Amino acid sequence: MKYVIMIGGVISGLGKGITTASIGRILQSRGYRVTAIKIDPYLNCDAGTINPFEHGEIFVTDDGGEIDLDMGHYERFLDVNLTKKHNITTGQIYGEVIRKERKGDYLGQTVQIIPHVTDLIKSRIRQVASESDAEICLVEVGGTVGDIESMPFIEAMRQLSLEEKHEDVAFVHLTLVPILDVVGEQKTKPTQHSVKQLLAAGISPDILICRSKIPLSENAKRKISLFCNVPERAVISAHDVGNVYRLPLLLDEEGLGDLLVERLCLENRGKNISQWKKVVEQMDSATKVVKIAMVGKYIRFPDTYLSINEALKHAAGANNCKVEIDWIDAEQLRTNEDLDRLRSYDGVLVPGGFGQRGSEGKIAAIKHAREHSIPFLGLCFGFQLAVVEFARSIGLKGANSTELDPKTNHPVIDLLPEQKKVLEMGGTMRLGSHEIRIERGSLAFRIYGKERISERHRHRYEVNPKYIGRLERKGLRFSGKSMDGKRMEIIELPGHKFFLATQFHPEFKSRPGKPAPVFDAFIKASLARANSWKVK
């Protein structure tokens, strides 16, 4: 097993996840099987209970893992399905160490960070790597070098490199090279200091990837090489790109692929990145534009809806167009004038979420889309609110979800039966992949082209079975259901140009060049609306 370990420096938010995923795509283009592990140094056991404003989207794996959004980058770039084991947090490690100590597994030893915590970290990494059938394992250490939280993990990585053969472990350090407006010069000092901190931790980086607004100058590369004791060809420029899927191409052009093959003593299996390049070029060359209104409550932090944004881009690229997403604050949709703005869009999307805030604005947006034949897509909470809106439209006054109004006279959305005795928040929702049966002759069947699908879920509430018959008689079609028929998974409105909502999250399985079918259909409908305007 070969290991490529990514450690960040200077500041957080430089794009370690995308860069790690790009490295994986480059190695795949060289014919190697790759897997990836994300280390999150926070004390949470997983990302499931973290506020989206704090940490962005919660990505869900097939086996129900609730993980940092970087896991989504790995799956999209590598086109693989990872598991909850591919995410390691401080909470998980410390919890396991404490459980072992209580059981007496340490046989009276004084339990310490070294060796007990670091040994467990290394054991987890090796286990995941060996079980993945990969040849190269990427390990991204969250945070930045120098953070207290990251220290045990960085120390474990140092030990791993000592225990493995030199040619089996490569360290990549991602840093920042800013430009001061006053002097207009690329400043290398932050990178120098970051490398010094890494050296102080006992790790000498093999490759430096330097984030900057513009390509690194030759002078900056020489200076970084000299002061950081890294060959100049191993100082890689990672300047801003308009399309993140272009990053593997950029890094490969900088020679990163050749460097990794050389450093890890890999055999030359050739190189084929043409298909990836074709997908990226198609996304970038499109001239048509569809405008989508994303009606949510976390609009100040777009990373909250990252997988949805990317799924829309994937679908747009596959349909030779670009997507322009406007985030609309659901709380601001109060008047008819506010809602009339939605008519200027080619499609309306209401994403997942939780809680009362903004829910009535989302319901109003759904109603507006339904009444004015604007293509509509609802996801998870958006699915539930679409059911609420339809119920109100057929005379069920005050219909609501018991999550939003426990005393509603018409609880068309209610807590899942198995959730009623759940006391803990973390990892207790209906999570991960579940199979769904689709009715023939429905819009959903035309979209998927088959009766049986598997999609990922993250919810506690569902359509109340007591209301299903009444809603169906009034025209709402439940075209997708759980395999036992008890849970409603897809709704649609026959006669509407495009009105579809899913209890599941199709965005988590979307890939560049392989858009999620639901998003592909939504973009097609939105593009048809955009084209109809031009005809008029």
C-alpha cells in the first residue's frame, strides 16, 4: 500500500479536499486504484450534529455515514462510493481509546496520546486502506499544521512514514502564497513559516502545492524551493480556476503526476485523462444558461448546499448549458411581489433542511411554482413541504409537519415510528441508501428508466400514511415508495410541466459526466422553459 498524506498550512479553507481529490484523479489517470480517508480533528464523533453555518454540508454515504463535505469531493472526483470508515475524527479515536481502557485492554498501562492514541489512528488508516482494494490511499489531515487538535494526527502520520518504506509514503503540503495589494508581489513568507512548523513536527514535505490567485512566478518558486528545502519542480502552482473540475488538469500540467509516480516508485502504466478533460471542456464551453432559484435558509453559506450545486453543474454540463444559481432567503418571501420574482427563473429548487425558520417561505415558493408551471424540484425537507403545500391547496386547512407544528389538525408529515423513542441526536436519523420501487408510467419511471433504484436518505419525518389516500384522490401521485410500500419516496403532479420531489438526496450520487437522473431531468425541463422564452 502506498500513502499520499495531505497536510494544510497557513489558514484553513484553502481547498485541501478538492486538492486531495484532484491528486486521486491524477493517480487514477495513471492506472492506479485509489481510495481516500478524511481526518477531522474535532471532538464530534461525526459531522451529523454540526450546524451547517459552522461546517457546511453534511455528506451522507451509502452506509449512513454523516461526514464532512470533503467526502463528497472524493466521491465526485474519484467516482467511488466510500463508507463511514473513511472518516476518522478525534471523537471516534478518543471514544475508542477510553472504551478500551475501561475494558482493561491496556493491561494496567498509563494510557497516553503516544503510543495509544497514535497507534489507534495508524491502525484505523491501515485497516481502511487494506479493506478498500486500492493500491494508493490518500489521507487528508483536517485543520492546519500547528493546530492543537491536529497534533496527534500529524504525529501519527510521522510515525506511519517511519514504519513504512520510504517509497511508500509521500507528504504533500498545501499552503498559501498571497499577494498584497500594496506591493503587488507574491509573498512566500507564510509558506516558509508553515513548512518550518511541519519540520518541527518531524515531517519534511515532498511536494508543496501553493494556492494563489494567479500562477506562481518563477522567482516565487525559486524562493520557496530554496527556503523550504524542496526541489523547484516540486513547488506546484495551484492558482484559482473557474471550474474546480479543471484542477486535476492544472496540477497534472504542473508535473504533479510525474512527481508522485517518481516519489512513490510507481511503475509507468501510461496516462489517460482525456475523458475527464472532455467532461470539463463540455462544462466550460457551454453558452446557454439556465437560471435556478434555490430557496433555502442557509444562503449566506453556499457550502451548505454544495452537493446540490455540483449536481446542478453536472446536469447542466451534460445538457450543453451552464447553470446560474441564485440563493433566495426563504424568510424574505413574504409578499406577492417577493414571490413574483420567481417567475423570472427557469426552475425553482427547495433543498433539505430542518426547523421552523423559513418553512412558510419555502411553502409559498412551492405554491408559486405549482400555480405558475415553473419547473420545481424538492429534496427531503422540500419534498415534505411540497406535500404540506398540496394538502393545504385541497382544503386541509392548517396542514403541516409535526416538526413545525406539533398541534396541527392535519399532520400530513409526521415523525417516523421508530424515531419516537429516540433520545440521542447523533447518527439516529433514517440514514444511508434504501431501495425504492418506482411505478411504471410515471415521470419518475421515465427519469430512471427502471422500477428499482437505491438512493441515500437523511430524515426523521415522513408522509403520514393516514393522509396518503386523500392526497392521491386529489391528484398527488406517489410514484416512488419504499420496497414494503409503507414510506413515500417520490411525489409528482401529472399535468404539470415538471413538478417532482424526493424524500431522498439524489445529489449525493451525482458525478461529473454522470449526472443524477433527477437533476438531469430538472435541468432539461428548466432549459425547455428558458428556450420557450427565447422563442416568444
